[in-house]
Amino acid sequence: MLRRLLKFRLQSNNNWPALVITGLYALFSGFWILLTDEFLFRFIKSPAILILASVFKGWLFILGTSALIYFLILWYLLIQRESQAALAESETRFRILSESAFEGVALIEAERILDVNTRFVEIFGYPIEELRNLEFVKLVIPEHRGMVQQRLYDAEPDPAPQECQMIKRDGTSFYAEAQTRKMPYQGREVRVTVLRDITSRRRFEEELRTISMRDELTGLYNRRGFFTLAEQQMKISKRSKKDLVLLFADLNGLKQINDTFGHQEGDQAIIDAANVLKTLFRESDIVARIGGDEFVVLAIGAPDFSSKLLTERLNRGLDKFNAGNARKYQLAISTGLAIFSPEQPVSIDELLIQADRLMYQQKRARTGGRGGGNGEAPPPGPRLRRA
């Protein structure tokens, strides 16, 4: 307490009363020392008058010291009142600013919440009484508590925004962005954490990411989506030591369908082909449209796949579709199959080229070597590489 008081006095701009009172007290004490009985005896020879002078001197010292102490106490109370008024004004300004903020604001000391604003209460759904003195990390999902604690413990917390998942009172989680700074509060140092709910932003970003990875016509993954997810699947394959199966599929006769029945019917043929492929594979498999009439499927851990088995399975699916739909044409798909082995890894581009070559072999065999019903058959390989 004394150390804090001295620190406050040294920082105060109102030191002059203390200095004046201290100086007066020093002069008065010196005068008192000079007025000893021996000193007075030099000038006062009468014992009776000397006694009266000694009594007067004693009362004068008592009254003078009391007056100095009285003024010192008045000065201290005045400074204390001014300090409390300034502190109250500062806290009022802080409360007004925090209450008008659209973000949640929390004062944290030793990882416990001292106070929060109304927006913070609205975000988490707790009464303010329950939030006070609660450990801040209890509001964070267990997986993210470590990084949040590190930010709170840092001597100089990084003011950069930090994203984490937090938990509301009803148990639902949400994405939040938090920034933490140090600030003085009632003579001690606390952390101020400003928090905003970014769940809507994260959902919007996820939707944009999904849109950028999806084919608008079929709803399958597009070229970007396929290459992104295929790279991830190849890493999983290497770790798990499981083979990957890549199917390259080409819709036969799309050019003739467009020329004969129009592009709207051609789009419908592409959608039908996509739906047939989706029914043949698992939800965990990556089914994508990477070109106008070109599709690929990447399946992990599917040792029962073989070119013959897959062809028979696909033909049964196409026969079932053609029998159940009164189209003016027969839906047909040519395929090529390539295997990725973790023991002999190749790139996804090389895997696509292998499957593409096998698909064109099947297409030429189906059409008697004429390249197959889509007009010219382009040379396999270069067009398949990622952009």
C-alpha cells in the first residue's frame, strides 16, 4: 500500500502542498529545538516567567504540529477525491465505449473474467454474474484452449486477430475472432479481449470455397476441386498404405447430341452421366467433371475394382438408366482405369494420363478405331494437366 501511495505521489502533478507542509514542519521543528530551556534562561532570569514560557512553548508545538497534520490530511483527502473522481470518469468512459461496441469486450486478470459488456453477454447467453470470475478458457473448445491460454499468458500479447471456436451456454459452438491487449485498470495490469462472432463470415467463406470447387451444371467437383482433394487423398494413401483407384470416364456422342437435339439436351446428357456415376460410387469417393464431357472418379481403399468389373458395373447402371428413361439417344460412357500404389507413387497428372490412354483404347475398340462419336479424339495427355 505504501509503495503504491508513493508511486502515485511521485506521478502526481499536485506535489506542491506536500512540499510546502514538509518545509514548514522542518522550520517549526528547528525553531522548537532552538527554544530549549537553556536558551530561554539566557534571556529570562525569573523562574516563574521561565515556567510560563516553557508551557507556552509546549502548547505552541502541539498546536503547530496539529495544524500541519490537519492540513496534510486535508491535502491527502483532496488528492484522493480527485483521483477517485478521475478513476470513476475513466471507468465510465470505458463502460460507455464498451457498451456501444458491436463486439464483446472482457476484462481478464489471471485468466479470470473481471467484467464484460452487454454484447459479450448476448454472444454467450450467460448472465453477467456467471461470467464474472469465470475462467476465460472455459468458454473455448478444448482443442483451442492451449493457443488461447498462450495469448493470455504472453507478457506482450500479439494484438493480431486470433480465430478460435468458442462455446455458448446452450452448448453450441461458434467461430470467434479475438484480439487481446494489456491495459492498466485500478492500479494494476489486466488484459482486454475484444471478441466478435465470425460464424456467418466463416459460413460465407465456406460457401465461396464450395462454389469455387463445384461444377455449376452437375454439382460435382470441378477441375480445381478435384486436384485439391486428390492431392489430399494421395497423402492419406501414402500414410495408410492403401491403393487409390482412378477412373477416367468420357461421355460418348456428346457432339452428335448437341448437333442433333441442341445444347440443352446435351447439358441434360452431361447431368445424366454425372448422376449415373454418383450412384455407382461411395460418398467418400471423389467424383468430378473436369471437362465438357470428361469425368474422373478417385476412390481410396477399393481393391475389388478391376477394369472388367468396373465396366460391367457401369454398363449395368447405364442399361438401367436407358431402360427407365425415354431419351432419343442411348447414354454411353467409355472408361479407363489406373491404380495408384503408395509403394510406387506417381503424380496425379501421370495417373490421369494413364487412365486417359486406356479410356481411348476402349473408345476406339467400341467404334472400330474411328476415335469415338464425339468428333475428333484429341491426343491423350496434355489437356488433362491442371491449369
